[in-house]
Amino acid sequence: MTLARSDAGWIAGTAGEGIVTIGDPRLKAPTAPVGDAAGAAELVRTMVERLRELNGAGLAAPQIGASVKAAVVEVRRTDVFPDRPTCPLMVMLDPVIVSRSENAVLDWEGCFSVPGIMGLVPRAETITVRYTDPDGREVTAEHHGYVARVVQHELDHLDAVEFVDRMRDMTSLTTVANYLAHHQRASTAR
């Protein structure tokens, strides 16, 4: 099986075209409800295209400069994350986490808005999220493990939170290159 290649610029610490990076006030701006799913079609199309171009697992609207409550998640295996479970495309408009397990799991995260950097972040192992899909239907879904982690990460962006804000401490902060050289094998052995 050929793995998708993670964005080389992100690995090297360069933001992808049009990606809002940490320190930009737009990532800390309040987000407004989408409300009308049909009216968000162009934004959703743009977000899905960018996510797929970058070979990422998720993208939130604030990361492309739109201050609305929208996120897309599509987890595929990549060269940086060869063992992660996959999940088909989910488009979440006005998402809300309605429950979280008390059990937290510490694992590695990176972010297109924090290019070239990764760290260990605690996340609930299981979540239930409610959102509107692009057809205007309300969806309630439970997610576990890595997919739950990605959903929590993207929904954090809708509340002006980056993964570094969730880290217990900064001792695990590393470049993606150092993650690949020193931590990836230990991470996949878990």
C-alpha cells in the first residue's frame, strides 16, 4: 500500500498556502454559527480541497481565515502517521461535543497552523459530537481513539484553542523531523 505523503512544507516548518498560523489574531477570534448549511457550500468545498491537498486529517474554518463554526475531518494514513486508523470525510457545521469520556489519552499532535512542530496532548478517548451536515441534517456521532482526537483538535480551533494550549507542559515539544527520527517508532508501538 502506498501512503500519502505528508505536506513537505509543513514537515519543514512552512505553512501551506492560505493557512493561518499561530500568532495570527484570526485564530483567536470568536467564531460565528454557520446556520445555513447550503450557504456554506463554497467554504466546505474549499476546506475539503485544502485538507486533501495537504494530506491532513482535519481542518477548521479559522485555519483558512473564516471565523465560523465549520470543520472537516478525513483521516488517511500518511508517511508521518502510517499506523493511524482511517475515517471517511466528515463535514461538521456548528459542531458541539456533547459528552467526553473521563479517560484521557496522551498522544502526539501536529497542526497546519503550527507548522513543523509536534507535542504530546491529552485528549478524551471517546467523545460524542452533534453537528449539522452539508445537507442540513443534524447528526450525533460517537468517536473513539485517533478520530476522537482529530475531532477534538479541530473543534478546539472553533474555540480559539491550538494544540499547544492543551499540552500539559512543553517538554515533549519537538520538530516534525525530530519526531520522525526519535519518537515515531515509540508512538506506533503503543
